[in-house]
Amino acid sequence: MPKKLRLYIMVIALLGVITIMYTFNWSKTININELIFFLILSIIAESLAIPTPDRRGGISVGFAINLTVLLIIGMPQAIWISTLGIILRVINKDGKLHHIFNTPVYKTLFNGANITLSTALAGICYETLGGIPGQLELINVLPLIGSIVVYIVVNAIIMSILMTILSGDNLFKLLYTNIAWVMRDYFAIAPLSIIMALAYVNYGILGVLLFFGPLLLARYSFKLYVDMRSMYLDTVKALCQAVEAKDPYTQGHSQRVSELAYNLGKKMKLPHKTLENLRLAGMLHDIGKIGVDEHILNKPGKLTIDEYEKIKIHPAIGSKIIKEIDFLKELADIVMSHHEHFDGTGYPEGKKEGEIPLEACILCVADVYDALTSDRPYRKAMTEDEAIDIIKKESGTLFNPIVANEFIRMMGYEGEVEKCAG
């Protein structure tokens, strides 16, 4: 484990432990039956956490239980229950059960401390803004909204710093993505927390159990969304495999182009949504080759004019295929334009300069670079230096000069591009 990561985990864990120690001074009365009841609900909710699409974390409806306890009992108990709920959860991941006894201690401590700190600061915000545990005043929603926002932001900050240390990604972009990802969902769950709190005050345990079912239903609906997104990505991979089955020389090409385009977009500090589009478009940019004869794709010699004209229609075929798939249709223009040239000499539409989508310009450079450095039926692969020299030479003609320059720098070549658009 890197020293920086170890130090960060130790700091968060230590802050969590200190916070829990102070809660014993804050707590006035303790109802053991109440604690056990909500702890069981918390463990169940946290055990049903749903992995996020990027597999970096998970979303659980445990937040609803934490908020309910905060509203009706108070911050100390909310901290204890939420922390123990995370620590004692049992998660089924890829067919294997993960629990406290087979999870590294540092992960358990970090996850527990994260929830401790998020809940503590949310609780302080709630009471500072006038909220009183056990006395729900729906007219004054400021304490409730404030506590939810603080919980989300603190949790997002802690996780974003961790992900920055692990991946090197920009902290503020990760923070924005993490907050945007959960804000809507947490505010959608919040009314159920309020209802459960009111039900407990008026009807006790049975009242809470009555509304715990809708909470699990909300979790199921979100799981369907995540599963559907995963299915979409599997569809993309299957389409890529269909292309590579026709042209064995391009095996792995789409995946490499996807990674190069994504990394270039990240270097150019493009928005998260654009990066995801680059990743998917890179995987699908050659899908139109399904409509091109195999003997043309695998021909060892130079193509005839007629054969080259048939090759040139593959972006249009790919774009048409993608347009018919709802979740991919916004990639259609990128795929259509990935063979367009900055000077207007490309195909299929002869677009130039600003007419070409930026994503397509990025894809073009990544595509050409990987093609040049890979074996083909008609030639051996070039070296990296040779490929970079060609990209420098064609900057401003084939390639957008800004994109070409960023790519050259990304690949470790410090020299500026030799040619700029005039």
C-alpha cells in the first residue's frame, strides 16, 4: 500500500474513533431495544448495497435508516447504528460473501470512519439549524435539508480524496461526479426517512416495519437501473467482438482506441459525460465494418478504388446501427465523423475544422496511432517514434492541432507539434 494512502486511511480512521469516543459524552439516555431494532435494519440495508457502474463503490438505502435515527433519537445513536451497520454488513459480490471476518481491517476501519464522520457532521448541522431529535417539525425543513447536504458532501469528499490517491484523477471532478451521482437519489429517499420517523413516533416498531418495505422497493428499482446499465455495456462489448471476428488483425484495436481516447480526453480535462462517450465510441468506432466484405478487410495488398470506396462507408453504417440503439444514439455523430480530417479531405461527409465534433477529433488521433503501431495484412507495425512523427507531420491537415499536441504530450513527447492550422 502506498505511504500516502496508508497515511490517509489512518487519519480518517483516527478521526472516526475520536468522534465515537466523544459520542458517549453526548448521549443522555440509551434504549437498548431501540438500538438493537434499528441496528438490525441498518445491517440489512447496508448488506443490500448496490455496486456502482464503475465498481468503485456502492449505493445503499442504509442512509434512510441513518437519517431516521438521527431524526427520532439523536446524533450519538445515529453514529453508533450507522457505523456498526457498515462494519457488520454481509455483501454478496460476484457470488462470494464479504463480511468483517474476511475483509481487510483497514477497509473496515475506513468505511466505518467515513460513515461516522458523515453522520456526525450531518447531526451537528441538523441541531445547529434548530432541529430537535424526536420533535419533527415539517414546517421547518431547513435542518433536514442541511443535514442531508452535509452528509452527502462529507461522504463525497472523503471518498473523492481516496479515489484521487488511488487513480490520480482530478479531485474536483471526482467530487462533482460523486455528489451529482447520489444527491438526487438521497433526496428521493429522504421522504421515506421522514415517514418512518413519524411512523415510529406514533406507532412504534410496527410503523417503521410497514414503511421499510417501500424502502427496499426503492433499492430494487435502483438495482434494476444499475443492472440495465451493465447490460448495455455488455452489449457494446458483444458488438465489438462481432467486428473483430470479421477482421482478426484488428483484435483488441477497439479496446485500445477506447482507452487512448478516454485518457486523452481526461488529459484535456473534458467533462465526465464526454469521457464516457469517448470510451464507448472508441469501442464502437469500427462497428460499421460489419457491413464490409471480409476479403476487403483482410486483403494483404493495396485496395482498388472500388474497394476503398466500400471501406469508406463503414462510418455511415456504424452511425446508422448506433442510432437505432437508444442508449447509444448520442454517439452516432462521433462514429460518423471519426475519419473526417481537419482540412476537409476525410470521409464520409468531408467535414473540416470546427464542423467535426471534438470527440471525433480525439478518436481520429487514437485510431490512427493504434493502427500505425499494429500489424496489418499489408505491413508490419511501426515503432512508437515513427507513429508520433506522422501525427506531428499531419497536425493541422489530418488532425486537429490542439488534439494532436495533447496526444503527443500524453505519450511522453514534449516537443510541440510541427504544424498548426493556419
